[in-house]
Amino acid sequence: MKTKKVLTYVAIAFVVFYLYSRPAEAATAVKGALNGITSGASQLALFFTNLLG
């Protein structure tokens, strides 16, 4: 359990460092992730529309 907590803190520290040191690249990464989530949700909605329609 302690290892999981340490890894979580390390991951958070890395994200904060990345956001601080390279904000433009971080913004691009976040935008890409959100576009992927939006695209996936859209495809899922389209699947259920076709399935039930």
C-alpha cells in the first residue's frame, strides 16, 4: 500500500514539473487527450444510436 502512495506522489510531482517547465507541450497533450475522449464518446453514442435505431 505504501508503494502505491509513493508512486502516486511521484506521478503528481512529474505532472506538476511538466506543466511548469513545458506549458505549451502540456497544453497540447491535454488537448489531444480530451479530443480522444470526445471522439470515443461520440463513436460510442453513434454505436448505440445505430443499435437502437
